[in-house]
Amino acid sequence: MSSPDPLPVSPGAPSEASPATSHDVLIVGGGLVGASLAIALDRTGLDVAMVEAAPAGALPAVFDQRNLSLAEASVNALRTLGVLPRLRTPTGAIRRIHISRSGDFGRVLLQAAEHGRDSFGQVVVARDFGDALEATLAALPRLRRYRPARFLGFSIDGAQDDRRVARVATEAGELRIAACLVVAADGTASAVRDALGIATQRHDYDQTLFVARVRGERAPDGTAWERLTDHGPTAVLPRGDGHYGVIHGVARDDADAVAALDDAAYLARLQRAFGWRAGRFLHVGPRSTYPMVRVLAERTVAPRAVLVGNAAQTLHPIGAQGFNLGLRDALTLVECIEAAQARGDDIGSAAVLADWAERRREDRARTAAFSDGLARTTANPSTLAAAMRGLGLFALDHDAALRARVVGGAMGYRGDVPRLCRGEAA
């Protein structure tokens, strides 16, 4: 993903003594989680502002042709927030999940009907989802949007008792924006996180993921396949437009050669990696690539600041946990803010942020461990690892209680689950 061009800062940029524009909440980042948070905060009546790199009329680069697997908990929340009804194209229901690994015995087939569900979740195209988020944001009368704009850092007086003051570059010059609470929703390479001095733990999986839309000889039937190999997963997801959303993992050293393949050669490679479970692949659309690096912030709160989404944790996409986890970060933060409002407390106080961090602790830890463990163990080519994986797949396929726990987590029900995710009204 390319970074936006730096915004010019006029020679007349304000000094530290210049007055700051003030808001209750300042969200830095207008991507998946930042936009969802702004929408969810609307019901609080607070003065909310958002700093966005993309100009008006353009979507952030994250809203491309990649496919998002929304867990049931996320579907519940986004439907209640009015986002999903604005989608222009139908979603693809995930009614079955088929998991296998090349070279291993055993496989797992999870069926939503066995757990009293019509589906485990829905597949949406990021671009369509971005349009739906934008349409919802445009209907919020109180939201102030600074765009195109870029976070520069915090002012010298940026950690006062009752506010933080952010420095933001805009086309008109530098602004100082004060807020009771600053939310970092600015992605993996978070400038806000860096400005707060929060360190990260990083692990490079040495994999590159290729993402594309693929048409097959058979239309999707609600099955999501996860085919695992030494070099990463190949996931084939049922889209609502009759195509498949395909994620193909390759070793980093092979990425340039794979990127250079023409469409016919790429489809042949994909067919070899995945097999014929969905029939013959006939056509592939434009391919995007993403290097896979796990980034975990060592803490998620600072005085009057909080990290959500990829700024807090960027996970391997195996198991499709990333956005779903980030959305739960955002919705739990809204609940903590509402509770503070009801008590008449300061929404950015240390106590409120400590409560949020504690509520997110179990879900964040378990989801990150699940994603990382799955990525590492499934890519391990050793004979012992293969035997252990086979036994694990066999146990999961034959143990109803174990399947229920795995399914519950995959649908977004880990730890302290926000009310909207549980299907309760706002």
C-alpha cells in the first residue's frame, strides 16, 4: 500500500502558542476501524473529528479489491450501525469452512447449520464496504473531517491534564487540534503510536500474500476453503457476485517471480496449490500483494490516547481475524465512553482507558495467539509438526465441544464482547 504524498505545510504554520481547535474525540485514520469508530460514536452526541489522508471524494488505499471476511459478531454490529444496508452488491455467506493442509492427513469441515446458524459470517469486497462506510459517514451531521490531512506529532503541551494537542498538516497549513481523547486508527505504521513512544513486537513471516478476484467454472456455494502449505495459506472465499475472493501465500523469495506471471500461469499455479475443490479456475482479476509481518504494540493506552485496529495489532490474515478484532476494539471503546458519560466522568481519563484496556485484554491476547500459532504451525514442514497437525485436525473434526469453542472464537465471541456484536440494540 502506497503512502499519500506529504502535505505541504505553509511557512506560516502556527506556533506552539497558537490557539488549538478543540474536539471531544480526535480519530487519526479514516480506514476500516477509524471510520467504523466514528460511526459508532455518533450516538454519544460527542464532538468527534477525524484526520484522514485521503481527500474528499477518494477512498483510502485500504479499500481496494481485497476481500473481507466479516465474522457474525461484526455483521451484527455493522448492520445495526446502518453500514451493511448501504452495500451495493450482495455479500457472500460463509456457510461452511473447509480446512486442510498439503501433505497432511485429515481435514476439518465446519458447518454453520450444526451450530444453529445460517452462516458463520459474510464476505464483502473492501471497495464496496468502503463506499458503504463513506455514505454512512457523510450522513453524520456532527462529524468534523480534516482531509486530506496528516498527523505530524503532538505539541509540546500535548499531554495536559484535560486534553492532548495534535499537530496536523493540511493543504492550508499546520493546525493544532486539541481533544480529550486521541484515537490512533492509522494502521500498522502508526505515526500516533510512534509519537506516543509505544514500542512494538514484530515478526516477519517471510511470506507475501497475493489477493485477487477469481472466476471459476462453478459458482460459490457458501464454502470457504483454507488450504495450508509450507509457504502460507491459499484461501478461497465465496463472494456474493458469483466470483471467488482468493488469497494466495508464497515465500517472500518467490514473490517477484510470482508477480511476473501472466494470468494463465498464475491460474495454473493457483490450481496446483489449491486443487480442484472449487472446479477449474477460469479467470483472475488484478492482483495485489501484501508482505506479512505481525506487529503488536507493547501497550495500547497512553495519557489521553488509545490504539485500535492495526495500530494496536496487525495479525497474519490466516483465520481472518484482523478487522474483526479491530472493530471490537472500537465498539468496546464506545461502550467505555458511554459508561463514563453516564457517570459524568472525563471520557479520556486514565481510569476509563484502563477499563477499556482490561476489557480488551483477553480477546486481544487470545486472538493474536490463535492467529500467530496457526500461521507458524501450519507453515512448519517438519515430520513431527505434520503429525501433530494431523492429530489436531482429526480431533477438531470429531470433537463437538472443541469445534464449538473454535467456531465461537471465529465468529467473534471471545472474551468481553461488545453489545452491538452480540446483536443487542445500540
